[in-house]
Amino acid sequence: MPNTLGKPNLEIFADTLLMEAKKDSKIIVVTSDSRGSGKLVPFGKELPQQIVEVGIAEQNLVGISAGLSASGKKVFAVSPASFLTARSLEQIKNDIAYSDHPVALVGISAGISYGQLGSTHHSIHDFAVMRCINNMTIVAPADNFEASEVIKQAVNYNHPLYIRYGKKPMLDIHSGKTQFQIGKAIIIEEGEDVALIATGETVQRAFLASQILKENNINPTIVSMHTIKPFDSETFLNIAKKSKIIVSIEEHSEFGGLGEQCASLLAQNQINTNFKIIGIPDEYMVNGSQSDVLDYYNMSPEKIANTTKSLID
Amino acid sequence: MTSHSKLLKQKSIEYRKTILEIIFNSGAGHTGGSLSCVDILNVLYNSVMDISPKNFSKIDRDHFIQSKGHSVEALYTVLCDCGFFQRNDLDTLNQFNSHFIGHPTKKIPGIEHNTGALGHGLSVAVGLALGLKKDKKKHRVFTLLGDGELSEGSVWEAATSASKYNLDNLVVIIDRNKLQITGGTEEVNPIEPLSNKFESFGFKVQEADGNSIESLLNIFQNIPFQEGMPNMIIANTVKGAGISFIENQVSWHHKVPTQEEFNLAIQELEENLKNA
């Protein structure tokens, strides 16, 4: 069955949050002049008492979110991922994570979503910096289903949470029978010998790569590792033990993200598998659209398939 | 002088003794800043705020965030006296595996936000005050900032939101002791005219003698200074206040007294207590 093209995950986020906030007046959204890019204009119009606007001030956004949480609100702090996880990192560390306020930090237009706007607006560091902050959960939903489910679960999630959204329409990867649970990886297809482990918007690319591989009589296991922390080590290790080849794919630096998490688990569990990390290397990045940049850095379905095949040969 | 203010004055001297004792015994602490702000904390906890071990787990109470987290010895001392924990707990300060560390942490009963990195407290206090206001709750949020801390840009980000949302339930107190670790605040990075700056950011500003019980009692009675405006108290203090040889000395920012200095300080405080 061909997978249909859904909406941008960002739109699903905003629609779901509005729906949840209509049912629960404790939900408050905090924005830093980011309601437009966060698709939250309808939210602001329909629920003006449930939106707090701080202007272009990300540190203040996070600090105020911590305080609102202390007053009993269920807070979603929404700002471009690049600024949220760098400009206000100390507020995230101290006022959210260390002070244990269950705020949902929503990083919008994450990864290379801003394309030609350049490196100031890209977030290819966010998994790395957020992973080493204690008490922080990190989720990158793959498709519209995951994008919606994570928000529903975030409403009553009792820990600090970082959710990363891209803004391009995504293929509907999941059939609808799938269960989504923060911290539990989703096996999209179970194959043999080869596994593609992806997160966020690169799951779609891994999925399309698997179609190419199937045409070459290679049936990979495909995993949406939507939760980067706490990592579903159990699922990963079960797959790793059965696989001769593992490829991880992420819209993030090769350093400190999904790939290195996988590598750490492989090494520390004495699993000698042919393993490759596909991510953004440590160099001055090329400029272009999100799609062009990801393709350039070996994340086109064809290149993912080729990389996988090269490990077999 | 009323019997209440006399009691608070005695407490302030006792608090200073405790601050010196725990810093001396543990071998670390921020002596100067704790001594400058302890009278403010004394008046807040014993006369102004509706916070106690009984109501602390509830949201319906007053709230306090100490943004200048390094002066934690003063906060521990006052919280201990208010019954949040016992003195023998406090005596574990800085020991391995003690929750009593050099900056406020929520692991300690009575502390509601972890601080230490400067410039954070005001945003959090603004969020709390905004949340209470949205729920039409009458309680207030107090936050204590250092004057050196005002160089942090995040303070001014928070100030804009405080006035935007008309947070007259927010009370910001500046411990204006005019010294920071390197030297005088006006030499390191001038912050004057402070009152004008916060007024232009939409605060209603009043000044008090931050080491005078009467002056503090008086100013807190006037809150809110003006309906619809966040309150700012510039509390003019002396760093190291109450111990003559520690007062106004940059070197006492986080100096630990020697045995001799400790004895002298305690002697001076006990004499003051007799006359209080």
C-alpha cells in the first residue's frame, strides 16, 4: 500500500495542542515571537488567555515557563530549536531540568528545516546538548501520528521534555495500529540481517531507502527511534544482536546524537556489527534547501541504500 | 520600637551568629552577601510572607525565589529558624552527600527553586506571579536579586514581561550592597541610575535601608506600591553588615573567617545582642 503524504509535523503539533488546550485550561503556551512559525496563530486567537508572549527573548521564555509550571500550569515553551537549545541552554539546565519542572520545550523548525537561512538557524547540536542534561527526555517524532501522540502524552508527562519538530509534510509511515509511547522505539518493519535506525524526519528517508533495498532483495528492519532519551536500549540491542549491518540516520551532527548513542551501546555490549553513522559531519556546511542539504550529506533514500549496500559488499 | 521589631532585631543578630558558625565550621560560604541580605530575609519570613512548613507544599501561599543563590547561608539560617529543618541538618553544610550545598536546591525543605547561576530568578518569579494572577490568586511572589547580578541581560528580559503583564503581585528586592567579587559595582560595570532604569521598564520603585528592620517593615506594608505595576525595592545594604571588620570589604565576598576572626565576630555580635 503506498504511503500517503501527510501534513507538516509542526501543523499537527499546533492542531493537537489546540485541541488538548480546549479541554484543559491549565495548558499554557509560551512563545518568543514564534507563534507564526509555530503555527500557533489560531491558538492565540481561540485561547488568548492560554498563550503568553515574551517577545524575542528565549532565556526569558524558558525562565517564565519554569515559573508558570511552579504555579500549576502545564506549559509548552515554543521557539525555534536552534535558539531554544542554545541561547537558553542554561535556563533549560537549571530552571527546567535541575529544578524538575515538567515543562515541554518544543523546538520548532529543527535540524536543517530553515534550509537557506543558514547555520545560525539550524539545530544540529540539540540532541547532543540536551542528552547530557540530566532529567531531560528528548523526542523527535517521525510522522503525523507520532507528532500528535507525543503532544497528547506531553500534557501529563511529569518530567522535563524536549520535542523537536520539522516543518515539511511527512509521509504517513505508520498504519494507525501502532502504539506510541515516549521511550519505546517503534519497529516499522522487521527484516533480516540489516537494520536502519532513524529518528524524526529522517525516518521517512530510511523508509524510502528500505523500498530501494527491497528491490535489491535486501529486507531491512526499519526503526523509528523517536525517543533519543531515555533511549530504548532493549529494543535496539535485540535488533542489533540479530543484525549484521546497522545504519543510523539523523538530521543532526554525527557527534553526540542517535548514532553515537547506538555506537556506545554496541561497544559496551560486545556486539561486533558492521555499523555506520549517517549525519552531518564536522565541516562548514553546504548551503541549500533542507532536502538538498540532507541529500548532500548522504541522507537521500538512494544514498542511504547505497551506504547500506556498500557495507554488505 | 515595637516588641515585634525588637524581636526581629534580636533574630538578625542571632542569624548573623549562625551564618558565621556554619561558614566557619564548613570551611566555605559567601559571608559578605549573606550578611548584607539577612535582615531582608528576616523581615520577609517572620513578618511579611505567608510561607511556613505547614503550607509549603501548596501553591496557595506566598512564594520566594532567591536569585542571588550564593548567599544561601542566610537563607538556610532563616529557614532553619522558621522550622523547615533542624539545626543539626544545617550543620552538615558542605559535607559529602549533604543536601546543604553552596547554592539553593529544592532538596532542602523550604526552597522552591534551584538557583546559583545569576540572572535566572526574575524570569521564574515573573512566570509564577503570572500563573497566580491568571488564576486570580491573591498571593504574591518575592524575589531577591543581587546588584552585581543586574549585569545579566536576562534580568532585563524578565523586567519587560513583568510590566507587560501588570504583575503587581511581584515584589523584586535588590540587595544593593554596591560590591561584587571584583570590586565596586560602579567600577566593574555601572548599573546606576538604577531606580530610573527600573522605572523606565515599568516598575514602581521605592528605596529602603535594607539593614534596618523598621525601614523594611515599613516598606513592605506599602505593597502593592501601585495597582497594575510590578514592585521594586532597592534595599540599600552594607556588604558584611553587622560585623565591623567585615563590612564593606571586597575581600569578604566569600572569605571564610580564621579562628581569631570568628571569635572576634561572635564577641561583637554577643555584645550587640546585649544592647538590642
